[in-house]
Amino acid sequence: MLVVRARWLLPIVDRPLLNGWCAIDRGRIAAVGRAGAALPFRDDAPLVDLGNMAVMPALTNAHTHLELSWMHGRVPRADRFTEWVRDMLRTRRGDPPGDDTVLMSMQQAIEELRACGTGLVGDVSNSLVSVAPLRESSLKGVVFHELLRLTAADADTVLEQGLDAVKRCGPSVTVPVSLAPHAPYSVSPRLFQGIRAVQERTPFLPSTVHLAESQEEVELLATGDGAWRDLLQELGAWDSGWTPPRTDPVSYLDQMKVLNSRLLAVHGVQLDDAALQRLKTRGATIVTCPRSNAYVGAGHPPVERFYRSGLQVAIGTDSLASNDDLNLFSELELLHRLAPSVPPAALLESATRSGARALGFEAETGTIEPGRDASLIAVDLPKSVVDVEEYLVNGITPDHVHWISQLIADSGLRAEPFREAATKLEERSRAD
Ligand SMILES: [Zn+2]
């Protein structure tokens, strides 16, 4: 048993605790409290004082594509989403990387995620190359094996191959693999239904879909025309037998019974209030990736309306092909700027508890509560901070993010018996 104390402790399930502490026993949170609280453990447990820091749960990055990390800086920013997709595909085809390059860039991305305080990821993969490096890392999460094919003829083959690939990965508690359809404009109704049937047989795994990211997607579904149709035709991926549903993306997926409480619907930039309500009714989570949306020319997501709808909101960075880095604190900073009326506490909950819940890890991580993993980070604070939640959504760089496990291991921090240390801390906090 060891007790960690800091200037601020953010349990997420409760308001931040000034001079808060948490007791850690064999890698799990045993107790949480603030200065002066009665101790539910022996008071000679050693205490490590982290000083002027904010201790919080590790972050959940609910939408990444680690296998695209090698494209970092190679696909320019775009004004239109289809323009970005065209450039991304040109990069992929024109300059295909070797396996070593792909693997090394993924390992660097995993290190970057850790350095930014991320403990859990929802990673989308076509090739499943991210499964092994993630399972070997200290991250947990879900790998979504993404399937895409608009042409109806070979939907069954695509599904069978996808299922075989998932099976070959084998079971894992820390990084399970599940199937996911790519998007309404790239998956045929038959493939959507096939994936749904598989999911009904595996009720414990979440799934994900890119949804209402761009105006071009809305146009294609409503009219069967526009820039997406042009691009799909150019790629030879268009099916002349595909009938546009002539409705919005959410209604379309709802008709196919794809929306449920295990679905992470990613982006939602184009969704109106009625569509958000429908997602909420179905219990889905919206995953917002605001910096990627800006990068690819999709526009800004309706962040205030996301929160006003009562939907569960999680946050992702998307891939390094459409973002400068994988720092989730930078997404929080943009979300706060786009939606100043959304309380910082709600944004922080999205970056921790909501992401963990959507990915099925709520019982283990995302909050500081007895029984949860001690997967905790600490953020340096300047002396002047009064509102710690506001500070944490104003942009935190990785050099100010530390893992508690590392800080404890750091020889510079001397543990003292809790009783003596706590008395000194009480005096110090009264003096502050
Ligand atoms: Zn994506």
C-alpha cells in the first residue's frame, strides 16, 4: 500500500479534490480522499507527495488509425474531404512503405500516445498490423478490424476474410479485436448487415463507424451524386446497382439496425439535432475528432449540440495522416475553444470515463475510484492555477504529463509514513 497526494486530484466521478490523495494497493486504487479525511487504511502507509500537480485517470483516445502513422506530414491539409482522401490514397499508392517503416512508425505513435498520457485506445485497422504492437505495449484498448466494399457482389467474401483475420489474432483481454464497417458511403447494405449479424453473436465487443464526417457524404446518401460518387467511380469502387437511401446518414444506419449502445459513431460533423437524438435513443456514443475534421476540410463539429443532446461523447485524434500529433489534450483545447459553454468537467469526462465506457473498459479505468486500475497521470501545474479543470482544457504539452508509476519509481520522491507526512501537509495547505 502506498498513498499518493497532489495539489489536485480529479476522480472524474466527483469534483476535483484540493490536496487530494489516493491509496494504491497492488496496482489498484484502494481509497480516495482529501486532506483531513478519515483513513480507511493503516496510517503508517508511505505517502508520496507529488506537490503542485493534478492527478487524473489516464486518457482514452477513442479513435486512431495507428497503421497510417507512416503518413505523418505526407498528406497536406485540404479544403474538402474528398480532396484529402484523394491525396491520402495517392500517397499510399505512390509511395508504399516497407513493413519495417510501418511497424516503426506505429511504435513511435504508441510511445507518443503514452507520452501524452493515453492509457486506452480505440484503433481502427484494415490490415490488423497494429494488433501485435498494441498487445506488446502498456496500452489497452480495442482494435476495430475495418471492412469496406460498396460493390454488393462480394460482400460475403469480404466478411468471411474479415472474420478469419480476426480469428487469427486470437483472444485478448487487454486488446480484443472486433469487426467494424468503414462508413455509409463505402459499405454495401449487405456487408453492413453481415457485420451486424456477427456482432449479435459477440455481444461484449464494441464496434465503430465513420459517420456524417463530410457534406459530400450527406449529399451522396441523399441524392446518389456529388464529389463522393466521382471519387468512388475514379477508384473503380462504385456500384451502379447501389441505390441511394435518399435519407440522412443516421436514418440510413438506423434502417439497417446498425445503431446500438455498443457503437462508437465517429465524427458526426454534419448531424442535426434530430439525428443526434436518434443516436442518443439508440445509446450510441459519438466520438469527436475536431483537429482531424479541420485538417481534412470537413469543418468544425457541432460540439455544443453534441453535449446538449445528452449523448455520450468520447474524443479521438484520428490518424497522423490527418493530425499533427496524437495529443488528446490538444483536442480538449480545441473543443473548449469551439464550445466555451460546455463545462471543462464534461470535456474531461469525455476524455476519460466516457471513452473507457464506450470501449468496454469502464470497470477498470477512466475514473479514480476504489477498485479501478492505478492507471493514473499527473500534470504539472503553475502556482497560479485556481480552476484546475479549466487549466487542463487549455492545452497541455507532453513535457508536462507524467505517469504516476514513473513518478513513484523516481528516486527523487521520498515516501514518508502517511501519519507524519499528512500532518505536515495539513499545515502546509493551511498556509497556502
Ligand atoms: Zn478515422
